[in-house]
Amino acid sequence: MKPTNNLTVEVRSFSYRRGLPYDASGHGGGYIFDCRAILNPGRYERYMMLSGRDQEVIDFLRKNTDIASFLEHACQLVEMSIQNYQEREFDHLMVAFGCTGGRHRSVYCAEQMAQWLKDNFNLGVDLEHLDLNA
């Protein structure tokens, strides 16, 4: 689906150990959601080498955490900005999810946010996992 305006939402996952993501647009701002309050599957040996893209980690997060509620609230906030930004013809919004290592919780949340944006809005979505392979 081709965007109806020039708004692109950059969705990022990152590790707080390496620092906050850089906004190359020059606009600054956006959302940074802290996933560290969610139980970390990376603390368990069987999930350490996996990421938030792996089904075992996805199942763990959905079964053992309140990540669905976390994402629901994040989506509500982002939706408010999208509507406002499109009305004002803005071209950029950054939405970032951070956790300790940038591999499990933040990756899962970024993946979910990017898919939700694609499913519900006619805009550009740029997904990047900044520390997934670090």
C-alpha cells in the first residue's frame, strides 16, 4: 500500500547499554518506550541466544508477561501522534523500544509496532533493530 502522505514512522529496537537511538531526520523527538519493566526472557539460558523474533521468545513474552497491555498503551499514544502529524503534513516520527540488551523485549515490541502500523495506517514504516546482532 502506497502512503497517502509523506509520513514515515521509524521503528527501532535498541539496547540501553549502548545508548538511545539517533534521530537522523533532524527533527528530534519521538517516542522511546522502556521495556525493562517486562520480565526478560534473556535471563533464562534457553532463551539467551534467541531474539524477540523467535517463536519461543514470543510465546514466553505472551504467556509470562503483560506485554500485550504495554503495547496497547504504546499504540494508543503513537496513534494520537500519527493522526496529528498527518493533519500537519509532518514527514517523520520515531518510535523506539529499549531494553537491557536490545535482543528480546525491545525486538518483539518493535516488530509488533511495525506490523500494527502497516496493518492500520497508510504510511511508510522503517523497522530497524540497532543492537540485535551486537
